[in-house]
Amino acid sequence: MVGYTRLSSDTDRSTSIARQRDLIEQTARARGWVLVGIEDDVDVSATKSRLDRRGLAKIRAMAVTGAIDGVLTWRVDRIARSVRDLAELTEEWTSQNVSLTSCTESFDTSTPSGRAMLQLLSVFAELEAATIRERVLASRAALRKGQRWGGGTPPFGYRIVDRDGGGKVLEVDPEEKGAVERVVADVLGGASLNVCVKWLNDNGHRPHRAEKWTVQALKVVLTGYSLLGQQTHKDKVIRDEAGYPMQFWDPILTEEQSQQLRQRMSTGAAPGRKDTRGVKSSPVRLLSGAGLLECSGCGGPMWANQSNARPCYKCPSRECPQPMVISAEPLEQWIVDQWVDHVGAMPHGHFTVTTGAPEELPRVEEALAAAATELAGALADDDREDDVEVLGEKLKALKARRTELLAAPREGAVVWHASGLTFLGAWDQAEDSADPIGLRRALVRQAVERIVVRPGVRGRKGVDTDRFTVRWAEGLDAAG
């Protein structure tokens, strides 16, 4: 005989693992049975995991080998929460001459009436599981409707506080908000996620659900909706009756920042950087990986490397008829000097091209797509006939609003967004960032389109400026 216990969450003392074990041991002693052991499944839901459980799997394996002749549990619902699952196990164990016994329920699986009683108990177990699920869903829906926090771990950047009148809400955590703003600024400025993760871990900004940050965890936070003050349900943003996202708590990011981050994450590379897949890892330097240096021999990019144990930039192509190699540090210093002279005193910022569409249009488009998806689901579900009419009216209203916005006169424009700094000021500020080299590379990239490197003159020392042709970016003068 082997015992089996299960608990979805260790919060109810009356059904704790320890209490279940005590009852199993008492029942075995009272009936003169020998227990070969007790298998536990803790924090495991029978509804979600079905029969895929570590402890239960061990018992099923023991039954196959004939190591046990029975399974003793506190109640049948510890074994299964659905009629189908329990029927499958009962049939399996009956064929293996393994009995199933409950400490608190009376039935005998060796008789037809006993098996009928077991099935009846499983029906009530399944009903209880469904009732609990409906109660939890209703409670969470009420919390969402009241814009309260439904429980669990808060998203990074926020903390749980008591709400006037009862319940819990989220408020911005100032320290975590500062960390988020720092990381967002660095990522949008060109810093890599790896560098930002290292900065977070090195400065004690721990995530809420793990010991330390990973690239994937940071990506989830930056591309999620919680930093916009929004919640999701079944992986969809919760919306109001008009179809717009509901605001549950104060946002840390703006819609524009969130869209920029999602675009940044989808490309997998920082702005201004070329895809380096298939290229061997090279040292991180100011002009590496940005496509700034061009070999005159083949027109391909040059990469940071080592030559005689000294840093250099080198053409990696084996097919280049005359691959260029040049010392890194003198070249970088010369380029920085040229960059400062050319744009250092100019106002720093960036351009965006606008379509002239109203700011509301993207929100309406998003709401339309969400409503259309929901309507498709309602049409496929016979129990949601009432929702079809409501969603149909919502779609009509959103389409009418989109038509109105599209008909409004508009004119596209190139917009300059000033940062409030000069280019040199932005360069100096990058020193305190998580990725100073990456941000400074992005600053150089804003002003420089390409630097063509030609063969040098043998014997000439220092920086041979005749080797370089610098192509400066257009449009910066207009920004100033």
C-alpha cells in the first residue's frame, strides 16, 4: 500500500500535507496495512495538471511493476478532479489489481456498486472544482471592474498599498520608477539589454519574481502593458465599453515610449546597428558594429579586432582584394575631435516623420482590431449570442470614429525632438549611463553616415587623415 497526498496551495491547515499524511498513516495502522511510502504533490492543481503530476507518476510506475497492491488517499478529489481522469485511473489500476481507498469516503472498487459510488464522488469533485473556478473568476472580475489590484506579485515599478474604502491598489514605487526610466532611456539611446541587465543586477534593483534579472525578464517588463498602467486578462488588454484600454494605475511610460520599445525589441538590434549574425564576436569599441567604417578594398564594413596585441579595426572579408587595417585608438580620437568640431555645439535631438494623423487614430485602430477578434470569438460560441450584438454596435461606433478621423484634414511633417542638450552635452551625459560606448556610438551615428578607409602611406606615423573620407549626415543644420 502506498499513500498519496496533494495540495493546490498550502494555505488551508485543515487539508495540509501534514494532516493528510497523519490521516493516511492512522488509517493504515487501523486496518493493518503496511505503507511502503507516501508520495506528495504540493502546489499542484489537479484541474490544471490533470494526471501529469510527479508524485502520481511515481505511484503509477509502482503499480505497473507490481510493487504495490493499493493506493490510500485522504479523499478522492486528491487523486483527480474530473470524472474522466478518475475513470482512466480506476480502469488502469483495476487491470493491475491495485485498489483505491479513501480515508474519509466509503467505497470498494472491487464491486460494481463501489465503482458507481466512486464515479458519483468524482462528479461532486468535478462540480466543486468548477464552482471554485467560477467563484475565483467572478472575484477577479469584480476587482478589475473596481480598478483594484486582484492579488499576487505586483509588476516591477509598482508596490501594493491599501485603498480608501477597502481593497488594494498599486502605486508607483519611486526607486523602481527611477530604475525603469534609466533603463528605458539607455535602451532607446542604443544600449543593449545585456548591459542594462548587468546595471540592474549590479545596483541592487531586484525583479519581483526572481533573484536577478535576465534579458528575457527585462524584455517582458519593457514590452508589457503594466508600465502603461494597464492590465491584461487572458493575454488581452482590458478595455472599456468604447473599446479603449482602461487605466488602472499611474503609468511610468508614455504610449510613444512603449511603442518605441516594442519596435526596438522586435528588431533585436539597437538603432544604428547592423545585424551581426554570422560574424565572430569582436571587442566592443566606439566604431564597431555600427557600419560606420567602410573598407575601400571591398566596400564592406570593418570590425574591431586585435593586431599584434593592439586594438584595431579590420576588414574581415576573405574575398577582399585589399583588406584595410588601422589602429583603433588614434582613429577614434581623431573621429571624436572631428565630430565635436562639426556638431558638438549643435542642439541634440532626433527627427521623426509624422503622417499628420490625429493622435487618437492609433488607439481607435487598436480598439477596432481587438473588438473584431472578440466578435469572432463570440460568433463561434453559441453561449455568447448576447455579446454578438453588443460587439457589433461597438465595431460600428469605432469604424465611424475612424472614418471621421481619416477624413480630417492633415499634413505630414518632419518633426525635430530636442533633448535640451547639445551633442557634446549628450556625449558627456552618456558617461553615467549603463552603456556609455553604445550611447556614444549612437551619437556618432547621428552625425556620421560613413567613414571610408583607404590604404595608408608606408612609414607615415600618427593619424594619416588622407586615408579617410568622412560623409556627414544631412539635416542636422536644419535642426539647429
